Amino acid sequence: MADEDLPPVAAPWPELLPWQRAAASDALRARATWPHALLIAGPRGMGKRTLALNFARGLLCESPRDDGLGCGACASCGFVAAGQHPDFQLLELFETEDEETKAVTEIRIERIRGLTYWANLTSHRGRAKVAVIAPAEAMNVAAANALLKTLEEPPPGTYLILVAHQPGRVPATLRSRCRRFPAPQPEPADALQWLAGQGIASPAAILAQAGGAPLLARALADPAWQQERGVFLSALAKPRALSPVALAARVEAGPREERKERLALVLDWIGAWTADLARVAAGGTPSRNPDFGDALAALAASVAPVPLFRYHRSLLRQRALVAHPLQPRLVAEAMLIAYRDLFR
Ligand SMILES: [Zn+2]
């Protein structure tokens, strides 16, 4: 969905986002004191992966620009962009086997062992070596433990860049060995301008749906997702007619590797909907779903605030567990049944 989740093989190179330029340039100009381990932390959809990749390219570049970023023209920049730089490693929720890239649900210990082995090799091009792990919370316990030693005593000139949507879910032993870098977030006006520049027709509505995260907004603007959101929210607007089984089945409508993302999105839609419901019930206006204002107003009178609050909290808990859902459809079904029960 957001850029953090796109396969690494996807050219072209992700350009640094406008709201990242100043902070990225300040950080790279201070490269003499660059930490061995950096943790880029911040909400999903702000462009953390893009930032991490540009840090990596800048650190590896053979003739960095005045602003510290990679030149995009030297051999090193070329290899990085092609995903073929021997001194660059990118660990994501994708694995490539027999030239086929597939989505996975966690970063396994075997890949961290491979990374550790690579970290101890001499730099091929006689410069820095950089590894990006995105997202860091996708490492399972064994993988995180295997990374610990490299984080503690990194070989000279080797830099690790970790990306985390939920840094609290990265083991404290890893976190404490990283310098924290909060992901730069755009002002709403800058985000709107960027979305308009991406050809998004109604940027304000889409940005509201995405809770202010511009890359998530760009992904959500896809007509297929907009249509799916319409189906879900229209069903939520009529809880007494809602069929949890039929609606939850839509989570599994796409390819298997997309189910986790679809479930995350559906839980996000329901969460944004119930948060708006609470706002409207308290006399406010919907912040995430202004296009369903009338439906929210009609429903707000028939829901009790305390059960609504409890329900919203249980949704947030499910949202945090979504990296490892055993049965995406059943999780969605249970949440929809509990939603319908709010109106009984
Ligand atoms: Zn370069």
C-alpha cells in the first residue's frame, strides 16, 4: 500500500519527498558523525522507506552533492538504484527465490545471519557499507537476537538503518543501540500540494481518509480501493443490515499475499469510522470520513459512548497484532460482529 510495502525491485529510484529534504540534508552533511545504527521512526505512509533508501545512497555515493545526497550519476548510485550494489543490503517483507519475489510476513533469522556475514566482508568499493531493514518490527525474536551482536560491534564503516512504524514493537535491546531519527512529517498544506502534483483529483478528502499520511493517501486514491472503502463504509452506516460473514470475506478476495494488507486497511477503515462516530456523538465533525457526514450523524444518536470507546480500543489492539494474523477473514468477522452488536 504505502511506499514502505513496495517490492525493492521496483525501479525507478524513489525521490526524496519535499518534506524530507531539509532534515535529510542536515543529517547527511553531518556524515562524519553518522551513527552505526539509525532508527527511523514514525507513522506509516510518511515515506520512511524512501528516506532510508536516500540515506543509503547518500552514504555510498562516490561524489555526494553539496546537500549531502547521492549524485544519482556515479557507479555507486547506479548500482544502488538497480538493487545490485555489493555494499548495500535491503531487508524487507519480500524474499526473492529463483528470481521470483514474494511477500512474507516476517524477517527470518536466516536473512539476519546473511546480513551479519555480509557486514563482516570487506567493502567491495572501498567505501561505506549500508544495510536497511524495513520494517524493523518485522524481525521475529530470533532474528532480532541475531542482529544484536552486529549492532553492538559493527565492523568499521558499516551502517545499519532500521525503519519502524511502531518502534515500541522493536525489542528494547535493539532500540537502545540505535540513534532515533523521527521521520519528518509534512504540514497539511505541503502534503496537499504534493498529492495534487501526483495527479490526485480531490487531495483534501483523500488525505483526511489517510489520517494525514500522504503516501498512504496516494495509495488509497486508487479507484479500486476507493470503491472498496465505499462498500465497507456503506455497510457500517447500516449496522442492522450488515452481514459480517459476507463483508469479512472481501478481505480474502485478492491474492493471498495481500490479505494482511487488506485486513490492516479494513481495521483502519472501521477504526477511523468509529473514531468519527465518537466525534459526531460528542457534537463534533468527522475528521477521517467527511464524505459520510450524514450517515455518521444519523448513527451517532443510537450508540452508547462507553461500549463504543471499548470497541475502538479493541480495534487498536487488533491493529497492532495485524503483522501475524492467523486468519484475516475471522479477525475481520469478529470485529464486524462486535460492531453490529453496538447497535443492538
Ligand atoms: Zn553518486
